[in-house]
Amino acid sequence: MKLKLPESSYNWISLIGATIALISLFMVVFLFIISTVFDRGGSYLGLVIYIILPAFLVAGLILIPIGMLWKKRQVVKHGKTEKRLPMIDLNDERHRNAFTIFIVGTIIFLFLSAIGSYEAFHYTESVEFCGTVCHAVMEPEYVAYQHSPHARVSCVDCHVGEGVDWYVRSKLSGLRQVYAVLANTYPKPIPTPITDLRPARETCEQCHWPEKFYAQKFRLERHYLNDEENTEWDIYLTMRIGASHSAFGLQEGIHWHINPDIKIEYIPATEKREEIPWVRYTNLKTGEVTIYEDQDNPLEPEVMANMEIREMDCMDCHNRPSHNYKPPAYFVNHALTAGRMPKELPELKSISMEICSEEFDTREDANQYIRNTLTEFYEDNYPEFDKSLVEQAINGLQTEYNRNIFPEMKVKWDQYPNHIGHLEFNGCFRCHNDMHMSEDGKVISKDCNQCHYITAQGPQDNLQVASINESLEFIHPTDIDDAWKEFLCTDCHTGLNP
């Protein structure tokens, strides 16, 4: 039995639209079953199911009424009828069939649209969408995230947070980023969106709350020197995250900066916030206010008037919580300690630092250079060592390199400063450098013991240990006298030093 429809529906535009819509619907259902029932397809299949194919489906449906209107205008144009507007007569079988198809189709379409919109929303909020759809661009961030403490926290929980306002802002920003990827106009490396990030109190503090007491923490920093023996040098630290006793709350220690009873504000010299020439301390209980200015680089009053005063929050120190690209000095030390690189191979730390100082165009170039350099070095200088150890060193260094350095995107540790600590980047020393002074002579001190105590240090076989309730003065692994007291760590340490 032939299905009778209005004469206007018989045209090539409507037929093409209906065909596109039906094929798209079939593909959506088929691929949805494949991805759900058989768990196949990966991240790109979700992009096709929830975004690309629905766009074709809607486009096909739109073509159907466009074709009908075009056909009706053609009929009117040739004078076959004087009717200018469409009429619906349910007593007419053709109209009744078209009306039934429209109503049933609309209900089905709205139902599928609701499901599709819900799934599309969750898909675009997923980690795999954020990290793998634009694979080449987002690979550094995704790889670093997978090896971070927040590897089980969704990207949107930190980058977007709750609420419609920031959701819309993130999607609008995403459209600009999609255009940049398609047009190949994105910068390498991708700059950190410092000024566009949501305040930490609206994201980080949904899990981490400032009022909670954080006890002092024991920490072992294990280093290997750039000598033939890869000499181990350990530093045992008591990190003064909070006060010595929970009764004191946040009255002292590193997290004193987020004490609810005080407010720390600052003016950065640049958008990157690497230099902080002006700091204001306010005691919210007593009303006491103290302003500290950098004596070497003070801000002129007319310059200050046009600059933003920012209240310090978690992200001013914890600025790389999930996308931290480790410097070679760190990841090689870590691999040697874990046994992924054999520390019994002579000069392995030193030659690894030399390799990591080189620039490469691609990951393949870097991996090949690592293999060639280590193989030739040990064949020429230490042929007596087991080749399996050399192979272990090659694999270990390649693995660590590929987790932290991405030549194609020009991403590495020195492009993204990490403000926790003060070794490779100024971090704490942006304020705690003995140069920020108030009018009455108070100084923001760079005394090490404000943040940590050294309880033991030195080579493993000759460890210097402090007595109970005492701390040690820092000893530099190489003899530089008291120069370490006069300079900042970053004056020498670049990420390629022990």
C-alpha cells in the first residue's frame, strides 16, 4: 500500500533531507549500541554519536520543510494555484498521513533529543573528551594529569566547577579553542589561563577546606649527584604545613597564609605573577594592617593605581596541582630511587642531565637520541657493564622524558613555573626574600625554618642527624661556603642540577 503524502513533499530537497535524517538516526542508534553494549570505539566515537551525527540529523530534518516550501513556491510561481499559505485538512488522507508522521516523528525526535542532549552534556564534561579528542594539543596536559594526585578528579570539577554561569563561560571559551585547533593558530606551548581561572574557594575548597588542621609532615628528598658514583644525598624534612599541635589551628606554618582570621593581598608586577613587589597583611580580628614593598623594585604610586590587588588563595602556591611537568633533576632522581634506572651505572645521572638539556622536534627524535647517546657512552667508556642495565637505563629515561617533556608542543618544565617550594622556580621567594619591608622595618623573612626543619642530611653512609626537637643548618652537597645564604636557589638551579 502506497503511503500518500502532500504533493509538496515530493521533491528532491525533502527527499535528500529525509534520507540524511534516517541514515543519521540509524547510525546514532547503531553506534550507541556498539559503544554501550560492546564497549568499543573510544573517545572519538562519543564525538560522532553525540555531536557530529545529531548535527547531520537536524540538518536533514530542516531540509524537509525547506523542500516543501520550495515546491509550493514553484507551484505558485507557475500559476497552478492561488493558495499562498499551507492548509491542513485532516479529512484529506494525504494531510492526515503527513500530520501523523509529523506528530509521531516530533515526539520521537524530542525524546531522542532529550537523551542525546543529556549524553552529549556528560560526554563534553568527561575526562576523555577534555584530554583525548584534541589529542596532539591536549596530550601534555592529559599525560601530566594522569600521573597527578588528582587523576581521579574530573577536569571540569576544577576548570569549571558548579553553576550555569561558569559552565556557559567554559563552553564559549571552548569554541574559541576549537577554532584555534581547526585553524592551527594555537600557540606552542599553550599558555596557562591564569586570569581566566575560577577562584580556588569556588573549586579547590569544595574538597579542601582551609579551616581543617593539617599536621606537620615528614618528607624525604633524595638526590643523586652528578659524579661517577651517582652519589646519593638525602635531606629529611619536617614540613611545617600547620602548627605543632592541632590546638593552635592555623596560627603558624605554611597554611597560615589561608588562616580565616587574616587576609593576604598582593600586586603582581606582570600577568604571570612571577614577581610580587607589593604585599598587604590584614588581621581581620584586630584590624592591624601592614604593607610590605620590595626595596629593590618598588611600585610607583601612579602605577599601583591602575593595577589589580589580588587576594592570595590556594592557587598562588598550588598553581600546578594536576599539570606539573617535572624537571629532569627531579624525574631522574625519582627513577633512580624507584629502580627504573639502575643507579649502579656510572655517571648515569650526569649523562641523563646532558641528554635532557638538548632540544628536539619530535618525541621520536628524543627517544632515538636517548638510545643512541646512552648506548655509545657506555660502549665507549664502560664496556664491562651488563648491556641489560644500559637497556634498563634507556627505557627508564625514555619513559620519564615522555611523561614530562613534549617536543611537538614545546612543553617542558621551564615553560610552566611551579610555585610550591623554591628550588627551580622562585615560588616562596617571590615574597620571602628578605627584600619586602614595611615602613616600620618589618621584613618578610626567607628563613628556611619558617616552613620546614632539616632533621637529617648528607650521603646515606655518613648521614648527619639532628637531636630530638632540634634542626640542622642546611649543608650544600657541593662546597660553595655560605653562598647559598646570599643567593636564591634559582640563581643556580635550573631543573638540570642535582
